[in-house]
Amino acid sequence: MEKKEKTPHINVDYFEDLTGDIDNGEQQDVDGVGKRIRELRETKGISIEDLSQLTGFDTARLQAIEDGSFKPQLGTVMKLSKSLDSAVGRLVSGAGTSLYSITRKNERKNITRSSSPKAKKNLYSYMGLAPEVKGRHMEPLIVQLEENPDKELSVHDGEEFVFVLEGVAKLVIADKEYDLEQGDSAYYLSTTKHQICAKKGKAVILAVLYE
């Protein structure tokens, strides 16, 4: 019997070139996360020095995040949301104004990139699937992963669920390494040191973050 070729469950054409322009989708605001962090910090009357003490991130790194010259990883954003007493979704995709969200596969969403603090390269890009919902505690994302040369693991509050849609993802967690293929999934507490990236080339995952 012929083995059926695996095909992705979603259209991922808009991720064809992570490091170039993403033509499919709304005009992305890659500085949006940094702007939302700065606006929230200033609204709460917290200085960048105070935020540095709360998070352990140095002021230069925080300044780079806020001015958009450095694109923070999701674990960093979750740490910042905790320190700013805010829902992570507000920083990732905006506050939202609706009680529910229906996202069609051909609808175009803003796309954000995240960078490596050491290698200064793009590690992944992500697209919010439900930014319209207000007061949400889960953040569903489609994420395209790149290979990650850094060995630094992430640890922060919350929980994460990932489901591989395309390619092979490498998950390093609790001193073990797992190759996750299409259809594989993982659920873990974010307080466990972890890192997820593409095993080789690129991989696409569905990720759900929970505070």
C-alpha cells in the first residue's frame, strides 16, 4: 500500500521567507510589542531602572526592546508581563475588545519576529490567532521556528502547549532533548527550563501560552 504524503494542516505560505518581507498578511508592526511594553510601563509609572530590577534584564536590553531594535522572545515577554502585572496577550497581540474570535485560515494577521540576544539572528516569527478577545489568559499562536545556535534555556511563569504542523522541532527540557515531528505535541510548565527551535532549517508549530 502506498504511504500517503504528509501535508500540513494549515496554509503556511506566508512563512516562506522568515528573514525577508512577509508579503502575505497585514502590514506587520514589528515594533508593536516594544511599544506596548513602554506604554504600559509609563502608564504604571515604572521607570526602566525599576523594570530592570523587577525582571533581571539590564536597562540597555529593555531600552532596545522598547525602541524596537531588539525583538524579544516570548519567554521574555511573559516575564515582562508578570512584572508589569499585565496579561501576556496584551503585550503580544494587544488588549482586544471582543468576547470571542473566529479566525479564518485566509485572514491576515500581524506577524512579529523574535531575535537571539547572543547571535543577533531571527529565531522565530509568530502570528496571533485571537488578538480580538479581551481579558484572555491563553495566547494561541502560529510560530515558524528557525535553528537556534544559543544554548540558553528559558524559564518563566505559565504553561505551554505546542503541536508540530510542519518540519521537525527540537525541544530541550529538563536536561533532555526531544525531536518532535509533524503531529507530535508537548505540554509543559514554563517554570521548567526549556528551549524549542527547528531541528534543521525551519519548522511550524501551533503554540498556546497560558499564564
